[in-house]
Amino acid sequence: MIKTYDELLREARASVSEVSAAEAAALAVQGARVVDVRESPEWEEGHLPGALHISKSYLEQRIEAAVPDRDAPVVLYCAGGIRSLFAAQTLSEMGYTDVVSMIGGFQAWKSEGRPWRTPVVLSQQQKQRYSRHLLIPEVGIEGQARLLDSKVLLIGAGGLGSPAMLYLAAAGVGTLGIVDFDTVDLSNLQRQIVHTTERVGRRKTESAAETIRALNPDVTVVPHEEMLTDENVERLIAGYDVILDGTDTFETRYTLNDAAVRAGIPVVHASVFRFEGQLSVFRPFDGPCYRCLYPTPPPPELAPGCSVAGVLGVVPGVMGMLQATEAIKLLLGIGDSLAGRLLIYDALDGTFQEVQLRRDPDCPACGQAVLAARVSA
Amino acid sequence: MTAVRIPPVLRAQAGGAKALSASGGTVGEVLAAVVEQHPGLRDQIFTADGSLHRFVNVYLNGRDVRYEGELAAPVAEHDTVILLPAMAGGT
């Protein structure tokens, strides 16, 4: 049977509940998912705070991922309240039980002086570069913008730092600080994949910056060509959101830990030995720190570095990429971080094991006494 | 018998073994049985007075024994013990 637009609209009005802007605002406060069904150019000119954008043309394809619970309350809006009516009908056909359409749409909302915001707009090039991120609901445009605005400091442009910085750069983390005082050696290239054969003898920070710039011009590299010490650590880590520990000595690891705890910056830690790797996240005062895990360093013969003991090149590769993954999760505030857990990777066995870590109440870096002094300061 | 995972850095002292089986009713007894089998491990795990070195972490079923009664932590038949020393390598 042929139906006119007027007939379709009448049917939609008869079957869909409509709410005013004020009622929609109240529903949003109560936890309803607010979905904007307009097209992208309209969304980019402004939208309701906290709204989710699924244009009407993608509604059927994307709503199940965005709102998995079919009994969850959903408020739909468009520009004037018509497209959202038809969209609500669609959701009803898909089994959503609590869907309403906002009368008058975004125009009514705005004209009543209600709050709205302009979304982050990525350039056309950025939309293409990060398109696979934009498709993931947990990242999306907002998450990508957050990554572009984030600062990660890598301690070491070596076995762990190389793969980590490549993926962080590819992911569009806007600022990457790199602390390394060394030059590229031929023996590094078996695993330190950010460097190249022709750059042997050049500064690692410079070599890494060159690779990153070639990979993603969105990223600003801040080279810190110095050794991390008690004297400069505070200055070096200031202003960063997350730190990746890819150093080779216990001294540096403890120096970094203590300063990061004081500054309240999370550290994604990894270490490697031959075929094995360890990984954890240290979130100051919110989980254990490196000193809680290892209160004292072992004697040198029990903990040789890679230059003495050797390492399968791909093992720091795996661990460095896991560090990058944890860093991105921290920056986006998604998932469960490895805080309070230590992951042990055994490449020969092909196994991952996990052990629980606890905050040491007597920890000299983050224990009860330090916390009490911090609170009273 | 309890399975005790030997970390790579200590395997030379354990005849190359990745894991050892040892019996005992507590973590202390299990580790004593381990160093009985491989005396070279004794100084790497225990201090001169017989307590655990602070740089070797011991996990019983994934939990740090420092918070489970240290060497007195009770061990059941099929529990697993992991020895985990700190590693420095990163570059």
C-alpha cells in the first residue's frame, strides 16, 4: 500500500512518545542515553552535552553496539523533531522498549537557552588517518581528540621504547617526550626498530624523532637528551599524563618511581630478560608502586641487563606494545588497567601469567606515612 | 606436590628446570624442599638468617606471600608457587 509522507508522519506520531526539551533534559540526568540522529555536518555545529552521535542512516547498524540493553531509556533528537520520530519507530521495531523523541529537536533545545557544545572537529586528513579508531565506540572522535591532546613521556628509546613510541605515534598521541642520552649502535637494531642502519652513530632521540615525524606529522616529539637522574627527574616528567618506563637499570627505575609517585603521574612499567617479560601499571596512591613490588634491588648478578644477559629481540617488542596499549587505556580512561596486577610473559612457553600486587603500607614512596604527610601538606 | 616456577635468572642454579615439584605444608617448607634439591638456589632465595630476600617475590596461587603469612603461609596439594625476582632489562 502506498503511503504519503503525511500518513507516515501521522503513524509515527501515533506510535512514538514525544517529550519536551525540559523532559528530555530530566531523562538525561536520570541516565537515559541521548542519541543525536542528525548528519555529521549538523552534529559538528553543536549538540547536546553527553549525546551520542549516530546519524539516522547508520542507526540500525550501530545502535546495538552503542545501547546493548533494549530496555534502557533512550532519548532521540534531530534538528526539528521529525527524523527522530521515524528513528524512534525504527528502534521500536528493533525491540527497544523505552524510546522517546524530543519535540522541536536541537532548534527547540537551543532556543530555550539550554546548554550545548561544539564537538571536537578533526581535519579531513585526521578523519582518514584515525578512521579505524573513530569506528570504535570506546575511542570515537572525542577519544581521538583526547589522544591528540595527550602527552606521554618515554624513558628510553630502546627495546621497549621503540615499539611503544611507534604505536603511540601512530595512534595520534599528540606529544611524545623521549628521554635518552645514547647513540644508535649496530647491536641495538636487532630490537630497537625505531632506528635504522644508516643512523648508526646518531643520537637516539634524533633518530626516533625522524621516524615518528615520517609516520605521523600530528605528533610533536620533545627530545630530552640526558640521563634521568635524581637532579633532573622532576623537571623531565613535569606536565606529562603518562610515563612509560623502558630503562635498563634499577637506579633509574627507582628514581623514576619515586618522582612519578610524588608528581601523581602513572607509570606503565615493563622489563625483560631473555625470553621473559614483566608488565604492570603503577598509579600513584591508587595502587602499588614499583617500590611496593620490589622494595630493594637484587644484587647485580641476579639482574643483568640486556647487554649482559641478552634478550630475544621480539620480547621487548611484545612488552613495549603492551605498554603502549596500557598507556592508551589510561589516556582514554577505558578498560581495566594492569594497576595492582603483574603480567608475566614467557615467550618460550607461549604463556601469560598474572599475579596480584598489593600496596605496601610501609612503602617509603607511597605508604601510609607518605600519604598522611601529603594530605596534611 | 606443589609446583614451583623457577624464573629464568635462577634456572642455571636449578639444573635448567623451569618448574620443580616439592612437598611441604607451608611456603617455607616447600621452598626448603626446593633448595634441598638444588642447594645453589639457597643464597638466591634465603638470607643468612633463613628469611626471604626482599628482592625475590614469592606468590602463592598468584598472591604475594608477604601478605599471606610469609614463609608460614599454608600450602595445599595442588597450589602453585611462583618465584619472581626483579628484572632490570629494558633496552
